[in-house]
Amino acid sequence: MTGPGTDVPARAAGDRLAAACDGTCTEAFGQVTVDVPAEAWVAALRTARDELGCGFFDWLSAVDEGEDGFAVVAHVWSLEQHFGLLVRTTTAREKPLLSTVTEVYRGASWHERETAEMFGIAFDGHPGLDPLLLPDGFEGHPLRKEFVLAARVAKPWPGAKEPGESEHGPPTRRRRVRPPGVPDDWGPGRE
């Protein structure tokens, strides 16, 4: 294996993939990332598999980028040449839609189901985006930044939060602070 910044096979493969799919290739911390337009998503992963030897699908997920939408990332690996690539694209926030890559990598099915459930990103052509992890009737997408974590508001933290807030001595009264990301008018204990 080569060290960070010297992974020539990965960088060369990333540059080839970027050129083939009208994308850009960057390298940071020893990881090569190829950013492609959403319309080239499936073609980029097919090229990585068929032309660059990245036959091993590792994982796929997303990142909530706020107003910029969602970055969807897939990590693929060449077992023969010993390098991996991150292939990344962005989809709109209002109506997040991306083509499925299950015909390229069968292992992507579970990952796309999880990403659809947690972020609300639809994968066009997926054979079945059935709920995977959340209970029936769950509303919302818990990995979106605007999703309110109800447990932070409804259930007090079981330990001392501040000095003096324990069973050892008189309690200190402080103004209750709402957890980060929880609107002031949401949930029990509104002040």
C-alpha cells in the first residue's frame, strides 16, 4: 500500500473517471474523490466498475449540505489494484431524486433503501424502497439537519449537566437551555 498523497493508481483512476464523466477529481488525506453531475451518476459508477476495475461496492450514503442539497457518496474498491474511490454527486433539497445504481452494484440496494429512509432521497428505478430501519408510521427523515430530535426535549438527561447539579449538595437553579436545533416553540417544557 502507498501512503497519503502517493496513491498513484487511485489518482490516475480518479482523473480518468472525472474526464469520462465531466467531473472533477480531488485528493485529500489519501482519499481520491470524484465529483460528478447527477445525470452522470450511474455512468460514473459503471465506468468505475467496468473500465477501472472497481468491482467491489463498499457503501453508499448521503450528507445533508443544507441549502446546497444532499451529497450522495458511494465508495467502490479495486481488489486487484488495491485502491478505492469515492464517487460523489449532489441532488436538490426540494425534490431529492437520483437514479438507482442497483443494476451496476447489486449491493447498493440496501444502502439506497437506508439513504431514502434517513434522508428522504428517492432513487428512481430502485426495485423496492421499502422502509428498512424505522418503525411503521414514522414521520420524517432523522438524518436531515432540520429534523428535531424529540428525545432531547422530552426526556431530561440522566446525569449532572453542570457543576453542583448532583445528589451531593443543594441543586443550583439555572435557566433551562434548549438543545441545539430544537425550535423554541417545540415540545414539552416550553418556556
